Amino acid sequence: GSSFKPFVLATALRQGISPATTLTSHPVSIYIGGRYWSVHNYEGEYLGPINLASATTYSDNSVFAQLTKLVGPANVVRTAHDVGITGHLQPYFAIGLGAEPVNPLEMARAYATFANDGQRVDGSIFGNSARAITTITGCHSEPVNKPMAKRVLTPAQSETVTQLLQGVVTSGTGKAAALPDRPVAGKTGTTENYGDAWFVGYTPQLAVAVWVGYPTKLKPMLTEFHGQPVAGGTFPALIWKTFAGSALKAMGPAGAPQTFAYPPSLYTAARRVTFRDGSIQLDNGYCRDTMEVVYFSTSGPRRTANCKLNEVEVPRVVGQTLAAAESRLQGQPLTPQLVYKPALPKQRVDIVLQQYPAKGRLSSFDRVTLVLAKPIHGVVPKVVGLSMRDARAKLLRVQLSPRVRGLSDGKSGRVTAQSPPPGVAAEPGMAVRLVVARG
């Protein structure tokens, strides 16, 4: 779930991207090379233009998907491994939304790196691995597997992550994890089907990961929280609060309340950039698919994109299916935009009827308008394989007129062919001719 978003955030900070960067929270389709990836927010709620700090507080999928595209999923994998995730991760674009499996032990260790001023704690014997056993002593009681700190983030980067994750607990999705006597930083996580729920959080002394789910199978938890779905801000956050509060008290003086270090204020500058030739580059004034990113003053891309006017040939896609037409245009790359007109009876509704422009050249990511037919009275249903009785009932329900036009071999009473075919535009009273098996 979204408990992976801090690794995207840390990757952005490593690249010099400021949390002041504003992206638009809305349904997005992100071009990822030959196709588009559609992203939607939890419960379909969108906040419009928001900065990365607010996007973290409210766990905005749309913004973090755009941020993952900006920083590169392979770089997110690298950051996750650097801070303490040891399992194999695929560089999918959905990695920041929790597409890759991890376990609570390595998540707690990774978040501990944020709490430890950007230093990952390894062991002198086992190196970079999460440890369920915290202490190993020799025969003379001396520690054997000594903790060894390795810096993987700068203090400013880890302090900024911590500052933003505190907002999750004070005013965002993790309010239920707040402790009354000290600051808490953390992140909720909920999978799309409510099959897993997380809260991973920390104080200056302690990092804890809580996962809630069914251990032997993925089962949606739709009513387990007092009749409501189990999300990261419900049971996981409450369990975290109870456990962490007790554990800190048990630590004695070492568990006394402490505050997090505050990140330094750095100069920033906004730059308009685009993704081109496999990297983020500065807009040369002719690029179409651009975004404004706020970088810390000494950071940001150095290379300027070589975007040109009318550099892409417009292919003819009239007569193709919508899926094929979209794929062809996106591969140019051009952006398909759909408009509809009322469908005629028996007209296919998944075929491109017209396109504008029909030919010529455009700039990369310019729009090509595709015209498709939209059925006013629905489409003809498929009845082949049904009994004549069921086929008749199905057609009559949508105000179509079934007529037997012939007989064929096959299982007696089953429809073996129909005309017009399924999926074309229907019209009330339209005849659908059927061929029925005589047995």
C-alpha cells in the first residue's frame, strides 16, 4: 500500500526536488513508453493542485504516480534498497503505490533509517539485512554482531522526510497513531481491495511496522473495523499507538520524549521539465508534455530537450478498433482524445469512424481527436450458446425481437448463430435472427 510512498519522496529529495513542488491531484493517464497507465485516488477523491507535503499528508495516489514517473521507478527501487528493504523489487511505475511485496521487519528497518538521521543500521557480521535477533554476545558477554551505521541519505533529506511524515499523523490519514507526549512520524498503507493494511511509524528512539490482514490468503477486510473497511488509519494505527506507547515507557529514561531535528531552509527555483529520451530534461519551449518542478537551487536537470514543432507523423487509424488506434497513436507518441456521436442501428461501437487531423505532422504528445459511435439504446447482447428460451428472454428484456431463421446441427434447442452480431448498436424492436440446433 501507500506505506511505500516515503521511498518515492526520499528519491525525489535525492534528486533535489523540493516538497514545494505542486502537482495536480486528478485522474491521470501517464505515458510510460508505448502505453498509458491510468491512476485513480482512494474512493475517487481529488484535491486539485497540491504540493508534495500535502500529497504525503493525504496519501494522494495521483500525485505520487506522477512523482514516480518524474524520479523514475528504478531510482525508487534503489532508494528503498539503500534505506533497508532487502527483498527483490521490480521497477514498476506502481511501486510507490505498494505494488511490490515487503515484510514488516524490513519496513520497520527502512523507516528507522529516516529516524536515524539518514543512517541505515547494519550488523558487523550479517551486514545489510533485517535482524529479528537484536543482540548476539560471545562467551565473555561481548557483543558479536555489532551495529554499524551507514549513511544513505543526507541529514537534510531524512529530516525533510520526517517532517512530512509527521503531517500524516498530526492532520492526515494517520491521526489514530498520535501519541500524547511526543511527535510521531509515519505513513498509512491500504491495498486497493482492503486485503492488506499498514501503519509504519517512528519516534526518535523507536520504529515499528504494523501489518493487518489474513495470514494464509488475501481476503478483503470490508467490515472488520466496526462494520467498516480496514484501512491503514484504523486497526494498524491504533495497534501501533498502543504498542509504541508501551514500548517507549518500558525503555525507561531512554524512552523519554524527544523531538525530531528540523530540516534546514534551502533556496529553491522552479524549472519546467519534460521526460524525453529516457531522462528528465529542461523544456526548450517546444515541448508539450511538461511539468513545473521546484528544485533546490543547486539541483535539477542540466540537459535541455530537443523538442521540435511537427516532429511526429500522424498515422491513419480510421477503421481500427479503439484499443488498436490508441496504441498506435500513443506509440508515436501522440495523445488520443475521444468524442462520440450517436450510433446508427447495427453500427459497431468500438471502431474509429473519423479522426482529426486525418494526416500530417504534429508535435510529440499533441492531441488527435477520434470519433466513435455511442449507442443510444445499448448494444445487441450475445445469445449464441444459450437455449432458445433463454435467448428469447434475454433479447426481449432489451426490447429486441428474436426470430428463428434456420436450423443447424448441434445440441438441440441451442442458438448456434445470430445476426446482427453481439456488440453492435441496438434499436427498440430491431429483429435479431437466430439459427437454432435441431439435435
